[in-house]
Amino acid sequence: MKKRLYEIIFEADTRGGRLFDLVLIFLIFASIVIVMLESVPGNSEQMTMWLQDAEWVITILFTIEYILRIWVVQKPFAYIFSFYGIIDLLAILPSYIGLFVAGTHMFIILRSLRLLRVFRVLKLTRYVQESSKLWQALRASGKKISVFLFFILILVTILGTVMYIIENPYNSGFSSIPRSVYWAIVTLTTVGYGDIAPVTVVGQFLASVIMILGYSIIAVPTGIVTSEMAQKKSGTSSNTQVCPRCLKDDHQDGAVYCSRCGEKLN
């Protein structure tokens, strides 16, 4: 029975596994909708009671699922302290804390973390290889993007300082260098809040240059990641099997043993 439950809970190649994932996705989004509705002011007492009851039903179902996940794996602590294990625990913890601690409204952000559980379901699909390639491209681009961000930090500091020198005498809102750097960041990223604006001709000209420069700078990180993805060669197809011992996923089709620990796969 443990083996059968393991295949249903951790894998998605079977009919039962796919159905379990669909139910899990429904519960996750239902819990997020409940969190949103609870934050709406002016809810009636009946509506509040209904939302609380629905929240407890979902919490109990998540608790049962969490206990079953611990029960079916060979190394429970490996799951408990894994990324998804911690997210699963945080998905049910706020409701139980609320039984003993008053004023737990701040824990609403922890309940919102339930949405991260969708990645567990999305991870166990035929698109796992594509998501793996994207993650590898992001990791390979890390150093280049870090250098790029450091350059941007230097650039906005210089531009903000220049704007402070130009606009400060005219009381146009550039009252300090940090505030001017904030304006440079907002302008360079083409957000443009409009709370600060240059009034001099030179300042407006510099602002125009920064705006145009912002369009080209935004494309740089995208080009870096795209270049790394283009260099990745397509590998063999992977499946949704998860090792029952070490919980490694993304095994190749036809794999009999785990590529990490050597455990026999289901």
C-alpha cells in the first residue's frame, strides 16, 4: 500500500497520480481564493464563518497529505527538511498556530505561500526537462547578470548624482543624492512614477537620454539568458519518477535505478 500511495502522491505517470495532482491544484487555488476573500472588508458574519470552515477543511486535507508524504518515503527527514517539505509544513502551520495564539493575521502571508505548492505539481510533468533547461540557463547566466547589475548600480549612482547637481538649486524634488538615485532607478527602468521631475532644460535632456537608455538596458538580461538556453543541447526525455530514498526527480525514460543513490525506481 505504501508503494501504491507513493506512486500516486509523488509521481504523475499513472491515472491516480494525475487525479491526485488535479485535486491538489484545486485545493491550492481554493485556499488562495479564501485568503483573498477573508481580506475583503465588510464580509457578513455568515460569509466569515463559511470561509473559516472551508479553510479548516482544506487545512485538514493538507495535513493528511503531509502525513502521508512522510509515511511513504524511506527517509522521512529528507522530505521534511527539503524545500517542498518546508513549504508543505508552512501551508498548514498558520491555522494550527491560530488555535493557541491570538492576532495571527500576520500569518496570512504564510498561507499565501501555498501557491508555491503548485510548482510541486508542475515539476511532475512532461515539461520537467524544459524547466530544468531554463534553470540551468539562469544558473549559467548568474555571473554575467551579476556583473550587469553591478554596472547598473554604478550607472544610476552617477546619473543620480549628476541630476542632483543640476536640479537641486531649483527645488524640483532632487533634495538629496539618495532621492536622486531613486529617480534614476525609476526612470532607467521606464517605470516613471512622476513624483519627481526635472525642470531645467539640461535635466530634461539627461532624463530623455536615461529613458531611451532604459529600453536597451532592459533587453540585456533577456539576451544573456536566451543565449545560454540556445547553447543547451536537447537531451533525452525525462519522466516523473521520484526516487523513494533520496527524492531525486527528473530521471531519464527507461531508468531502472536512481542516478544519485542507486535505489530501484518504481
